[in-house]
Amino acid sequence: MRLKLRNVFVAYFLASLGGLLYALLQLGQPCDCRQRRGGAPDGGEGRERGAAGPGRPEPGGGQRPPGPGGPRLPPPALPPPELPPELPTIYVVTPTYARLVQKAELVRLSQTLLHVPRLHWVVVEDAPGPSALVAALLAQSGLRFTHLHAPTPPPRRPRPGDPAWLRPRGAEQRNRALQWLRDTRPAEPAVVYFADDDNTYSLRLFEEMRSTRRVAVWPVGLVGGLRFERPLVERGRVVGFHAAWKPERPFPLDMAGFAVALRLLLARPGARFDPRAERGYLESSLLQGLVSREQLEPKADNCTRVLVWHTRTEKPKMRQEEQLQRQGLGSDPRVEV
Amino acid sequence: MLRRRNLLTTLLIALPWALLLTLWHQYPTTRYLSLLKKETDENVTSKALVNGTSALREEGLPSCMRQQQSMVATRKVIQNYVYSRPPPWSDNLPTIFVITPTYTRPVQKAELTRLANTFLHVQNLHWVVVEDSPRRTNLVSNLLEKAGLNFTHLNVETPKSLKLGLSWIPSHTPRGTLQRNLGLHWLRNSFSNAAPPEGVVYFADDDNTYSLELFEEMRYTRRVSVWPVAFVGGLRYESPKVSPAGKVVGWKTVFDPNRPFAIDMAGFAISIKLILEKPQASFKLEGVKGGYQETSLLKDLVTMDGLEPKAANCTKVLVWHTRTERPTLVNEGKRGFTDPRVEV
């Protein structure tokens, strides 16, 4: 008996050793997981290359001083892969207002959006007319865009003495975008997303929202005094919301936490943002007219992943600038910042 | 009653498993295998597949991922998620090595995400991310691996004494110095002075904003190039003063314009050749006054008349020193309101 048992052990040992050696040998195989070299370029629709005109660094070595024509843009990407026509368009609505960091915010937002195929950027300025800064930026961005403007009426405009957190609401601007969408867009499969210019968006977010049928929702990071706010999902349906700031709201979401199908907006022409809504109720003022809680579509792995962050940019300190301006020596206003 | 024979048998059974477990952790390829199991992650963009034919997306996808994807693809008409790719590497363009020190805080992932989105547009860019931490964190490792960029991931922890002790003015704490020096050290180890690669080094903080033009401006730097930076020194922008002949003759700043190099970290780039030629040049930690950190490096590399002004003779602003507000996580409370397992 003892002899047999030992043979069993020996057999087991040899089998497991053999199997493990095989596995180790597999590990040793170089898996060509290098994503870096010779990768296909990102896709994207026919982009409108702006007035600046893409330059092309010459091949054939040696350093070359920059030409007199100014900076060279990177070489244009290879032609984008064919996208099926049924890929829904994403309309990104960004209200913006003039302040020091406006150009920087729009530049880095455009750099993110440039990676997303079939995207149409609708920028609405809080201004009586379109500004040259935004117009030039959009033209150069390489994105498909629409440039609108809608001034906030005086009572709601923030005044110089207001605290920093009391920022413009953007309701009138977003409503202007809704009006443009309703006036000009046919009922096609498309999604509308309200993206503020200071948030941070991961690329996957846009793919999550593309399949929206009515209203899709997902978590938002760094908002409402929390690491993230999110809808609570059970069996694929939204049953509640995990939020700490004013959780009694009908839709305790941030503007960045939902997207609406274009068809739904066109079907409900009365749905819009209420500029007189209390702080935090702006999102609810739109969503109440569109959908009920049960109809919300949870995305981002049943709302367990954070794909967008409600970052805010500090107001840059201008103490020395103000000092200089008092002396009449302020920086050249022709240099755009 | 343990007999020697039984002991030996037990040992022989346990040994191969112990071997496997130790070697598993060493091999980097296994990390890719584990990544396969996780769903493809946040910073990816989608291409649609029609009826599972995925010919277009094959290039650039690592071969191990390809099999996984094609198996799942056949079912849905619109499939998604491939990594966004930078433009193809060119052998004729100088490389831009971007050194970014970073540290763990709530906005870190957001900052690195949007920075990656920017860098994905730049050709021949190699991102050197240096964490201020005792170990490389999973958050940064995963982000870098999924971004699709050429990268190097380093870490070095700033000792607490250095963080607090050097200056009583918090704004002058030399944050990121050790990390940037480690980046320079890595460059010097990776390339030899005998055959220096064509390229530049740029120190890019993770909260600034960079235009794509900036990278093309700096690419052909011969020694050290400089340009204006917005929102520093309490001004709309600080810039070098450039003579009509195209030479840097001073600094347009209010804060101590008599510094040898009155320029922000984001306002200059150094050619690799110069870094390799002068191996002792690095940022100083001791005895560096506020605003002199850049000088502590540049003085060993170049003099003012050797600087190359870019951005149309320093009249255009191509980089903004933006700073992100610290989010007030007041509602988290003592025990944390939100699930700590969800990465933010």
C-alpha cells in the first residue's frame, strides 16, 4: 500500500512539475504587447484644417531652424479608417465665458475632443457676439464645430465682488445650443453632451455615451464634496443616487454626468434648462421634462467607473500685472493669452 | 510523526509551485496577461466594427490583445474600444522627452489623463513620469500602459525633511526637484554621450496646459530654447526679452528680473546632447531661493546669449501655467462616504 501511495505522489509531482515548466516556458515567450511602435493613428472624421495650414517637417536628418513662416504644425494624421455611417454623432455643448484661463481651457479640451471620432463641438460664448479668440481657436482646432453666442442677462451675470464659486451658470448658453440643435439637426441617431470647459474627460467616456437611447448616466469624480457622485444601479436600472450634496434633488447629478439622445430632445421641444432654478437644480430642470428615473441608462460598468472629473482651474494671481497696469506698463494686450 | 521521506515528498510538491509564484511576479508579460482580463480601460477611444471585421484596428494593437478582441467582436454590430494611438514614430524627427513629476492627490488621475490626451497628438514623444512615492502606484502604471504613449515610469520619494524643512514659505518648497533629477539621471543612463540621440528634454508639470504648436517649436532646439509662459509671476505672461537681432537680452518679469534665468520650468527646453555633455548639471536642492530652481540647472548648461528664442521671437504664448483647484471633499467625512475601491 505504501509503495502505491508513494508512486501516486511521484506521479503527481512529475505531472505538476511538467505542467508548471510548460507554463513558465509560455511566460518566457515575448508577447508583442508593445503598443508604441508603428501603431495606427487615431481615427477621426474629416477634420477641417484651419487657416494656419499644416506644415510638414522634412525627412532627411540634421537639425533645421524653424522657417520664417512661424511654427510648424505636426504632420497630418494618416487618413482615418472608414467609420460606418451609423456611428452616432456626439454633439458636445460647451458654454464658455471670457476670463484669463479661457483659451487654455479650450485648448486642452480641444486636444481631448480631437481623439473622438464623429464629434461635433458646439461652443456657446457668454457674450453679445462671437469673439476673435474663440473663433480663431476653433478654426485651428481641427474639429468639426459650431460657434454660437448667447449673453447672460444682467441680473444673473456675476458681478466683480462675487465669490469665486459663484460662477456663471451657462443655462442661457446651453439653451441656445439646444435651440440650434432643434433648428438645424435632423432626427438622426446622435447624442448631446454638456461638457464644461474646465472638466477633464477620458476618451472612453465618449464611447460609453454613444449608445444612449434616451438619457444615459455615469459617475462623476470630484464633485459635490465627494471623491465621486454616482447613480446606484441594481440589475441594470438606476434605483437611486449616491450623493451627499442636496441628495433630495430629482436628479442629483452633475452636468457632466449624463447625456441625452438627440431624438429625445427633438421629440420634446419644450425641454430646456431653467435659468432661474436654484443652485444644483439646473440639471433636474432639463431632465424632468425628458425622462423618469427608471428610464435612465447606466453606463461605465453599471456606474462603477469614474470616466469624467469635475476639475476646476484656479484663477491665476495677477498681482504684479495689476501693479504694472497702474503704472501704465501692463503687458502687451495684443499678445493673446 | 513526520518521516524524512514524507518531508522530502512534501518539499518536492511545494517547490515547483513556489517557483511558479516567484517567477510569475517577475515577468512583465504576465502583467499584460492580467490586463487582458480586465476590461479595456478608461482612456480609450472607439472605432466601430461592422459584423466583426476588424481589419482596420489590427495595426498597433498588441498581438495578445488582438485575439481577445476578435473573439468578442463577432457578436455586436458596433463594437468598441481600441487604444488611441500617437502618430507613428518617425526615424527622422528628434524625440521630445517630457519629464513630468507627479504625486498622489485626488486630481492626479484627471491631470495625467488630460495630459496624455494632449501628448497623444505629438509625434516622437517619450513621456517620463516620475512619481513622488516610495513605490510606483497602480493608478499611474495602469494609466500609462493604457494610454498608448511611449513612456518610462520612475519613482523617487522626497524625504519628509526635505518637504518641510527647507523653507518656511510653502510656495517655495522645491517640489518635484528630486523627481526631475531622476528623470535627467535616467536619460544620462539610457543614452551615451558618444552617440547622443537627436532630441530635447522638456519639464512638463502635470497641471499646466500645452498647445501642440509648442512641441514643434521646441523640437529643433540646438542648446536651450526659451519662450513665454502665461500666468506666472503674477502676470498675464512672463517672457524673455529678445533683441531685434533675435538674441535673449533680459527677462520681462516683475518678480526678480535680475535672476540669471528668470523663467518658469515650463518656459524652456534643453537638447539631449547638452544634457549628456554636462553630466553634472542638475537641479539643486540646497540653498535654492524661491524662483531660482530653474537657474540652478541652467547656469551649468548655457549662458543668456546662448539661448534660442522661440514662439515668434517670444511674442506668442503657447503654454499656460494653469493650476487646478484642490477639490473640497468635505462630504467624505471621517470614514469616507464613497467606495474606496473605485479609483478616482
